[in-house]
Amino acid sequence: MDGEIVLLDEHGKADFQLLQNTIKLNPNASYVYYLFDILYYEQFDLRTLPLLKRKAILKNVLEGQDKMLRFSDHIIGEGRFLFHRACELGLEGIISKQIDSPYISGRTKKWLKIKCLMRQEFIIGGYSVPTDSRKYFRALYLGVYNEQGELDYTGNVGTGFSEASLKEVFALLQKIPAKQKPFAKEIPGSQGVVWVQPKLVAEIEFTHWTEGGYLRHPSFKGLRLDKKPEEVFREQKTLLENKDKKIEKGDAKNTKTHSFRIKMTHPQKVLYPEDGIPKKDLLNYYEYVCDYIMPFIKNRPLSLLRCPENWHDCFFQRHYIDSTPKVLQAVSMETKKKKESYVYLNTIEGLFSLVQMNVLEIHPWGSQINHIEKPDFIVFDLDPGPSVTWEAIVKAAFEIRKHLNEFKLTSFVKTTGGKGLHVVVPIEPEYDWDEVKNFTQVFAEFMERINPNQYTSTMNKAKRKNKIFIDFLRNQRGATAISAYSTRARIHAPVAVPIHWDELGKEKRDIEFTIKTIPQRLEALKGDPWEDYWKIKQSLRLDTIL
């Protein structure tokens, strides 16, 4: 038989280093022998049979065997999809074989190993001199900065160079000699290494990080002369294990696991100083809720509230600019003056990049990029004056719900992480922005007419001192509203949260959530408060309403 002995980690993945470390110390560990071929069976030589026939025999032989012996299953076709999925899950790659091929010992083009490769920038801290006929240098000594600002050694790279790149890199290294090593800790076997100032950045491709923090199978890809060394940190690879959660309208699958490289600088930076909440906690929050928030922000133009230092000092970014992370996308749209590029995202990795940008609020448009001029939800933002009670805000939300029901429109409610509430109505994308805004304005003015002492549809603050402003202006082209599950740039790191209508009967403090309390809420929920949001197909029917 042909196979491979592996040791599985806590995620069920084969871990080569774990195997190496364990096999010497514990020969009785829970090893697994994955079998993918059979060469002989009962004195018959099977090597000339087609692969699928050999695997069918192998599967039959393994029936009822010890669980340490496992059949290595296969999928016919879908190679590209499986490769990308394997890489997303943090696996080493896939093996591709021709299904009608005989068994061939040694290397063959009928059996290909396709590896998932990682790639990031590293700082060059030195080089070793060649000991053979190779010119210039033997290998580069690489490193990244840690959270304390020290340069950590991550390994050497000696492959991937052409004659021209060897010469180019060597010439640049001669200009930045150093008297002592730039790395924080001692490096075994580094006698004779020529140290340089940590000013040059190289892009390196490799298979994965070892447990000790070194590169496995690194290969030089080029210099990054555009990159500042102080920006080079280890790009974190984060494995997310979340419970099954609905992804989005029309999606046929739930997601359990995501694996990405996340470039996270300054993870200890405190973004909420009153509560001591650092940037890494914000990432942990979005890791937890990523499958909840993605349906509300995916493929929509976004207004992003960025807070470089902390929540007290922020600015909005809507446009896609040169420094925007490449995992984010740009959509070009006509404005009154010119064409402009707006930011949107379509992957969870894009969501995580917002954390790296210190984004504390995510405000999506009411339309998606595939029907940008036709909104697919409307929102009424209940913005209370200073003296308005919570009970009055709740009453207003229920009254809006009641009158929307009269138009045969089902609505949902969410907290905003602030003083008010949002009443949200999913709709079919069939009317343009002006038509939808016109409807919401008429509705807000109607609410004001039936209770002028309680509501106003006027933005003027002087006229809404003791009233609730029913803000319909968020339904015009270019306007946005805070996303469900987005954090807010306010004290205690509050979150905008979808809730059940019957939860409005509680005290306000009982439905106010922060990034610290959201996990507990989601664990306690028996069902998604907005489960029907993605199922409802309802029209404004403006031809009969207005």
C-alpha cells in the first residue's frame, strides 16, 4: 500500500512539525495512516490497473479496519475550486492525479502536488558569504518587527534568485553595512554572517510558518523598494471557528471555518482608551461575528469611519484611494460632478482589513453594486431629542411598524449603538433612489401629521428639541446607515444589533451591547432575530401607494 503517516492537530489538520516533534518522544501517539493507493493484493500486482480501480479495491480492503488506517478519499474534477478552498482552510495544498493512470514509482506528470503558498515582506538583516562557485552571497537573513519594535529573526532564503537579482541585491547591501546584528536575539550558526542595516525589504514566498516562528521552504520573489521597513510585521494567519450562521440571501451554504493571512500592525494600540480595548480585541470581535455582519455589508459601497489613534479622533473614507488595501474593491459611479471610485468588499478578508485600517464604524449603502441605482432596503432612523424618553422611542418604533404593516410591508428593528433605533424594511430592488426617498419622506411626514407633538420629519434641531426626528434622508443616493453588528466610535465600544420586536419591552440597558457582550448574546439566542429578513420578497408597490 502507499500512504502517509500523519498526526492531526486540534483542528483536524495534518501537522508536519507536530509529527516530527512527537514521533521521537511518543511512539504510541494517535497517529493516522492515510492510504491513497494499493500496489498488491493477495499476490496480484495491481500497478497496471487504472487509479480509480485500484482505489476501489483499496476502499474495500479497508472496510472494518482499525481507525488508524484511513482511506484517502478523492473528488473528480473541481480542481481549481478545491485548490482555493484548501488554501482558504490553511491546508498545504492538493494532490492531482490522472484517474486512468497506472502506478508509477518516482516523479511523474500524472501525479502533481500543488502547494498553497504564503507570501509577505521581510526585512533583510544580513547575508552569508558563498562557499561554492555562487557569486555575491549564499543566503539572506530575514526578519520582521515584533510588537515591542524589535527585529525578530525568521530564517534564511537562498533560492529564487537569478544572476541579475543576486547582483542587484548585493550592490544595495554594500551601501548599508552594520557593525552588529540588527536582530534582537542570538542566531545560532551565524558566525561569518555579514550584517547590514535593516533598510531593505524583500518579498518572500513560503509554504508556512514553523512552530518556532521560522519560514519553511522560502523563495525570494523580489525587492520591495516601495515598502518602509518599519511597516513590516508578521502577517497573522487567523483560523476562525464559528458556529453555523446564515451567510446571505440566496447563499446555499453555511460557513464553519475561514483561514486567512491578516496583516495586523500595532495590535496593542488602544482604540477605546476608557475601556482599555486594543485593536486585537476589535479583530477578535469581527472574527466572531463575521458571518453575521457580512450579508449586510458585502458588495455594497461603504462609508468607513477611520480612527487612527482612538475613537475620539476619526474621519470618514468613502473613496478608493492608492493606499486602500488590495483586498478591498472599487466601484466606479457617476456623481453630479464626475466619476468617482467607492470602496466595497466581497470577502471576509476584506472585513478584517478594515480592522487594520482602524475602522470603527461601517456604513453601507442601501443598494448593492449589481443594482447600484435601485435600493434593496429602506431605513427609518429614530433620532430622539435630548429630553425624549426611551419609552417614547419604543412607542415610535411600534407605531412605524404598525403603519408599515398597513402598506403590507414587514419591518425589522435594530439598536444603533447610540440613543435611537432603526426600523428597517427589506424590499425588492425595483425602484430608483428618488422614488424610494420620496416614499420614505411621505411616510415620515405622515407620521408627523398624525402626532405632531411627538414626531418631526424636519432635520432642523431647533424644531425637534422634544421630539423624535424620523430621519428618512438615509434613503437618498449616497447616504448610508450604520450596519447591523458594526461597532460604534463611542465610549465602551457599543454595537448596532438586530433584535426581536418583543425585546423592545425591556429596559434600554438590557438591549445595549458592546464587543465584550455580543458573544454572550449570540450564544444565548435561540434563533436569529432577523432570520426572515433574507427570505422576504416584498415590493413598495409605489404605483398603488403614492
